[in-house]
Amino acid sequence: MSSKNKNNLHEDYKHHKLPADDLSSAETKLHRLGQRVPLQLKMVLFTLIIGLMVWSVLDYAQSSNLRDILRGQLNERLSRIALENRLGFDSYIHSFQNSLDLLMVQPNLGNYINKISPVINNVTDIKHHDQPPEWFPDRSALRSLIMPTYALLFNSENTLKEVYSGQDKTAPPKLLESDSLLIARSLNQGYMTVISGSPYIITSRAYVNAAGRQEAAVMFVSPLDEQFLRSALGSDREHLIAFISNEKSPRIIVSSNNIRLPKGSRISYLKKHYLLTDKNLFSHGASDFQAKLVSFVSLEEVNSMTASFIGKARQERAVLGFALILTFTLLIYWITRHLQIINARIANFSREVLGREPLKLPKGDQLHILKERFNSLTEEIIASREIIKKQAEEKADLIADNSFDAIITADKKGVVQQWNAGAEDLFGWSQEEAVGNIAADTIIPPQHQYTILQHTLDSQNQDKVETTAYHRDGHEFPVELSLTKTGTSDDHSLIAIVRDITQRKKSEQDLMLFQNLINQSNDAMMIVDPQTGKYLYVNNEACKSLGYSRDELLNMYMKDIEVVLTDDFSWFRHAERIQKMNNMIIESHHKRKDETVFPVEISVKFIGQGASSYLVAIIRDITERKSYDRQIQSALSENKTLLREIHHRVKNNLQIISSFFNLQKGHIHDSNALSMINECQNRIKAIALVHEKLYRTEQFTNIDLKEYIADMIKSLAELYEIKQNNISIHMDMESIMINVNVAIPCGLIINELVSNALQHAFPNSSRGRIVVKIHSVNNEILLHISDNGRDISSSPNIEEGQPLGLLIVETLVNQLNGKITVDKNNGTFYNIRFGRGYENE
């Protein structure tokens, strides 16, 4: 806008009068004061008042609801805990009975009864034990028992002969008077009874010889006291547990905390202080009394928990309410801040664009200020419109004179009124020559004149037509003609914009040739917009393979046929990745129009052309190739399954052989023979462990030697109880993959040498150290086994000549084509070297 026009607008503004205030003369002072108060302050006060009211109502309603929900959840949880306690108590009682069953099958008991059975009936005194008696199992089996408080041994006539009292407790006299009736009631089952005023759990078993005659009986007895409950149900439980009598006015028989729940307390009294749930006991056999198992939770704790939970919920609501108020306040600040910015921009617009000083208004409500500024701006714009319109007409004339397109104006008869420089360049006629003549006779070929003019007269809007035009020199060339009719039907003008499209037509012909070549391809080809994934072009093969027409595909996106795309897939990031790689080959699945899905291989290339870019995709149906791949994979899977089954069956067969040895050991009493059978079992386990490792891995021919040897030595250590014998085993092994044909003899060698050292190198439980090292050097395996004990060949348990184990070692080393050296200075050192034995070597 020129400075002269701005000055004129400024003069108009000086004499401008603001419209009358919308408020009537009866406007109250309160309303005027409201306009002066900032919008932020009014909205913040309103938000605080509404927020506090809503928070108060919600706090009252939710606190009451939370109390009911929490109490219900506590009752439900206590019911589950009571059920868990009952099941845990049942499980402990069954384990208590099973412990006696385990004792009855231990050899210690049978050997002891056989030893004393001739004299046990003649002994009149009861023998008392404060330590586990001789007829208890050894320590390893003893750890698996639930030890009773009292264990009683009876003779064949059910007369008590021996008593074991554990936990530093003395057996009650009435228990020592046990007779056949008590044994009969507890035989092969649990029996609950009262002894000396306290509840007890009793179970007994008869010991029968091979002829089916009872030679003795054993009874386990434990009081149902606080300690028993803690052992049965766990001592770390936060809640209290008790037995109560099953009567009209139940009392506590025994509890897990006798201080808080003393014996004899009435349940009616405890309900005032505790939340409780009871469950009937399962049947454990016979019982002289009925009882229930009850779980207690202090009401004081419940109330404290409820108050704490409600307090936390109230705090959370307070924090949430504060956050919402703060958020709304910030939102109000953001809105009013933008209102201030809008007011400032309107003022700047008036000052810089319209050339007027903005209306000065007092500070206050931003909406009121915005309204006043908008009214002022409206009048300023109306005053400026005429000047802007005049300037626009001048600019339009300037644009027409400098346009590269031909712009022609004609009256309703087609006589040229305006002929710009672009028309002079396009048609070769000067403005002086063209103005006053009929344009159709000058530039439009006769065969197109009637059609174009008639179409233009019938059209109400601008329309584009492709046709041909004449140049002054006589040649004909293609043009794009845009005709617009202005004015009324009786008095109108025509505005024509003509553009030479010779080069575009040539490009279209080249493109058509390119499309024909692409349509001859046997693979589907598509051009995709990298910004949206929309199809821009598809060839005939793409239409044929997908079952869509070309028009249908050109209105679709890649996600419409791609099956593997997820909801969170980003096409933009995918296109960026292709652009960085320039080209990419991927496999996917496409969906045809008939909903069938087939696998495809897509080769995508990024092509940039000026400011435009495209993705060119060549798509090939790989259904047949995938079918061949599945057949191959199926065959491979069958082979793997077969190999896995073979290793599994070999391992099972070896375990069966080892089980046969276990059965045979029960009939052998010669220690040397038992030792030989144990050694055979160790060799079988070493072989079976190889097949176990192969069965549990994807490789069916090679195993990790380090893992295999570590597991085998761990098994030997457990067998010979090296911790009790003060023997330590040090392993320094490298992870080496070896063939199964090498793993088995290597494992047998280590089994023989370590077993011999554990059995013979450290007599009389002397302290010792065994070292096993395995390393790979130059495609060979170096095996070192040593101990600091005495020479095995000097052991008095080994017969003259070389021991069988060492003969086996030499045979296995020869089988591996290896070498062995032995050094017996300051202990025994075996160094063995052999090849790795890969299957592909």
C-alpha cells in the first residue's frame, strides 16, 4: 500500500466515531466492574469454588464406598487364607504319616528288629532315648522325615519297649501306657486324641516279616501345640491360627500364638477383637474330638488399614484435584495469553497494514477488549476495501502483461479487446494487429471453432479444453484453452488463457511407451507415493495377480493388500528406511480381491526426480517356491525328531540297565561286589549323560565337553559324599564342542580316574584335593587329572596286577588314538592328549 493511501486512511480514522456501547444506560456498576476484572482471575476463582464443592461430595461418597469394598476384600482374602491353612495342615498331617511309612522301609529298622527280636519280648523295662535311636534311618534319610515329638517301638505283642523323646520333652505317663487299642485306632492312619488334657496326633505301622507275621510296631506321636501349628502352616504368617472345639460355645484348643490367643478363650469374646474365618478339618482317620481350623485378623489392624487406605485415597484425590485445578489454570492462562497476543496482532495490523493507530482501551477482561478491537477493525477494513480493490485491478493488469501464457479478452461476438505479450509470443500477431479482429478466425482451426465457442456459451464456470491452434506462420500446434464467461447473458465478455502444451504432449507419448513396456512384464510392477503409500501406477500383471481393476488399485493404498502390516506401522518411517538403503528386497504376503493370501517377494527402489520422489516395487509370486521350502523344512524336522528320539531311547535303555543293577544290589552283601556294580553304574551314567545332553540340544552329534564333564563330576561328588570325606574337586575347563564318538570314551576316562581317586586315594577320610583340567590346543584336547593322595596301585583293596579301571582307561585312550603319561611323584598325575573328533573332519 502506498504512503499516500495510508495517510488518507489515517485522516479518515481521525474523524471516525466508535459505535455506541452495546450496553444500555441501565448497565449496572457491577457489570462494568466485571469488564475491568481480568479474565484469568474470574476463571481461576470459579474453578476453585467448583473444584472444592466436587471434591467434598466425592470424598464423602468414595470414603464410605471404600470402607465397604475393603471390608469385603478382607473377608474374601481371610476366607482364602483359611482354606490355604486347612489344606496346608492336611498336607502336613499326610507328610507326618508318610514319614512313618518311609521309616518302615529303611534297612536300619529291619536290621535292628532282626537283631533284638529274640530278646525283645523278655525285656520288661522301657528303654528311653533322647537322641535318634539305632532303628532310625541314617542322617541322609532322616533329613527327609518330619520328626515326631515321640517315637514308640512295640514288640510283636504290642508291648511298649522303646521310646524316643525329641525336642527335650518328656513323654507323658499316659502315653507310656499305650496298649493294643491305641495301636489299632492309629494303625495305618492318623488318630487325634487327648492325652493328659492336650490334643495329640498319632499314627502307627506294623512291621511284618517275610512269613507275614508281625514282629514289631512303630508309633509316631506329636502334640497338637503351638509349635506343631507353626511347623505345619509356616512360622512367618502375619495372621493368627487356632483350633477351636466344635460345640455350641466354641473355645480355643490350641493356637499359633498362645499369648494373644490363649488356650480356653471363648470365640464369642474373640469376635469382638478379631475378624475370623473357620474351616472344618478334612478326615485324617479316627478322632476322639471334633475341631475347626480358624484364621484370625485383629480388628484394630483392619480399622487401621482401612483408615490408612482411605487416607491415601483422599490424598490421591487431593493431589488429582490440585493437578486438575492447576492444569485448568494453566489452560486459562494459555487462552488469555493468546487473547492478548490476538489483541496485540490486531493493533499491529491496524498500525502497519491499515496505517491507523489502534483504539486505546483500558485493561480488563480480554474478551471484552477483543470484541471492541474487532468492531474497530471491521470498520477500518471496510474503509480500506475500495482502495485495495483498485490496487488489485492494477496488479491484475500488470500480471497479464507479464504472464508467459496468452491472455485474450473478447466481447460476446468474439472480437479481441485485449491481447497481452504472451499472446504475441505464442501466435506471432502483435497487439495492434489482433485487437478488433475476431479471435476464432485468427487462431482456432475451423474444425474446432463451433464446438469450443458453443461449449463456452453453455458453461457457467471456467473450463479447460485441449485443442490445436494456428501460428502466424501457418503451423498448427497443441494448446490448452481455458475460457471464462463474465457478465450477464445479454452483455458478457470472454476471457481466454491459452498455453502451449507441445512439450507436455511429447512427454505423454514417451510415458505411454514406457507404460506399454512395463505392461509386458511377467512380474507385477507398482509405483507408490513414498509419503502416503498410495498406488500411483500399476501394470497389467499387478491387476491380474490381485484380481482388481487398474482404477480400483489406483484408489487403494499399500496397506489395503499387505497382510503383515500392523496398526502401529509407520509408512513414513518405512519409506525413509528404503530411501537410506536406496533399494530393498523383502518377503511379505498380499491379499487378493477374493480374500485369498499368497506369499510375494518385493524388490523396492527409491527414485528421486527433482522435488518429487517415488517408490518402484517389482513383485513376484513365490507360492511355488515357498511350497518347495516347506517340503525341505518338513524333511529336516522329521530327521531332527528321529535323531532326538534315538538319543532319548538310548538314554532310557541305559537307565533301565542301571535300574537292573539297583535291583541286583539288594541281593548282594559282598562289599567288593557292590563296589564293582557301583562302578559299572557310573560308567553307564557317563554314557547316558551324553545322550541326555544330545537329546536336550538342537545339535545331535556334538556336545559341550565342559558342561558334560561338570555334570558328571557333580554326580560322582554326590555319590561319594566328598564334603563329608573332606575331599575337594577343582575344575578348570574350557567350553569345547566335541563329537559324540569322542565324548563317550572321554567321559568314561574321567569317570574311571575320578572314581578311583575318590575311593582309594584318600583312606580313613583324610583331607584331599582332585584337579580336573581340560583345554584345547592346536585342534587337540589336553586332559589333566591329578590328586594329592596315595598311589591307587598301593591300595590294600586292589589285587595284584594293574586295576581294571586303569586297564579301561588305557583301552579308551587307544580308542581315541591318544597318548597318556602318568607321574606318581607327590600324588598321581594323568596327562592325556587326543583329537577333537569333529564329525566334518
